[in-house]
Amino acid sequence: MHPIFAGMLGLGAPELLLLMVIPAMLLFLGAIPAILAAVVLSRIPRPHRKQEPGLAFLLLIPFFSLIWAFFVHPRVAESLRSYYASSGDQSVGDCGAGLALWLCICPILAFIPLLGLFAGIAGLVLMIVFYIKAFELSGRIPKAVQ
């Protein structure tokens, strides 16, 4: 917003700072899951990918990302499970598929009053746990296979 228009609306420096910082923070926080998903998917060999890495960046679209998350995060887990099933490794379990589903549900629950705070915190914790597991599993894939 141009400073002249902001002055006409009665907005001072603190208000303008908030109008610039909050959207930038939300965009940055929204970019984290997209980047994480794209990196993990790019480490998985093409025949086992259930989604291309570039499609993870559709998570940057506001509100659409609430639905698109149900396509991205579970497919990261499915891709990992597909790779490990083909290599005969059954020790990895579901590769975080349950975590991925709850990771998608928590942001929707965050719109419910009072429950929203807890759902938001739970979603953040689930995202951290899921992507630590996903990075650990994708890191075990040999570079020659990728």
C-alpha cells in the first residue's frame, strides 16, 4: 500500500509494518510444507512417485492448499511405501501415511473456535514428525537409484 493512501486511511508505521509482515510470514510458513514435499518426492525414483515434485508447490495457493494437502502429503507416504515395498523392506511400516492424513486434517480443524489453537499446534508438530520420518526414509534411498 502506498504511504499516501495509508496516511489517508489513518494507518501509521506500525500498522503498515503489520500489513507487510503478516502476509510475508504466512507465505513463508506456507512454503515450508511445499518445499519439504518437493524435496522428498524428488529423492524417490520416478517409477515409484505417486506425484511429481513440482505439484507440491500448489500448496502455496491460499485455501486451495487445504484440499490439495490431501493429495500431496499422503502421496509422499505412498511413494515411499511403493519404493520400499519394491525393494522388499517391510520394516518401514506405512511410511507415515497415518501421520500424513492427520497432517491434512489439522489445518481444517483449526477453523473451529477454541479447538483451532490446539489443532494448529498439533498440525505443526505432525508436520515436523512426518517430514523428519520422510527425510530419513528418502535419505536411505541410494543416489544411484534416484
